[in-house]
Amino acid sequence: MNKEERERNQAIKRASELKALVEDELLQKPNVVGVGVGLRQKGGAYTDEIALVVMVRKKVPTIELEPEDRIPEAIEDVPIDVLEVGELFAEGDATVE
């Protein structure tokens, strides 16, 4: 394993550990439907940066959110990427009309 692979694995491990610590808190925020670990996106394109991915129903301008409802740009040394995903349903739970 080369240095780049080791650093990437360490970043994934660190983000996964942080996810376990903050997931419940993030899920309490309005509009948040999930938290994961993945590649950060900028301008619709994936980067090589490992991030906590906070999934929201709909992105809302920060100014419209109460300070306690805002999602930070990073927690500790791990960046956060906010991803608009709409409503999420467990398989078999969605009702189509």
C-alpha cells in the first residue's frame, strides 16, 4: 500500500469514527435525513476529499436557518458536504399514488 492509499484509508477511518460520534446530533436538525461518509462534491463534480456527507431533503440558504440548525462546514478536521436528496424511504415503505 502506498502513502496515498494509507492517507485515504486514514481519512475514511477518521470520518467514519466522527460520523459515529455526531450522527445522532446531526439527524436532530430539521431537514436532515441521513449522514454518511463519501467523496466531497464541488460544483457538481466529485473531488478526492473524504467528507461527512449530510443528506438533506432540500438545501436551504444558511441565512434562512436558525444558528443551531445550521450544518457546519467541518467538524474537527473532517469537511462536511451537504447533499440534497429529497425524501428517503426504506424499501417497501414508499407509497405511489
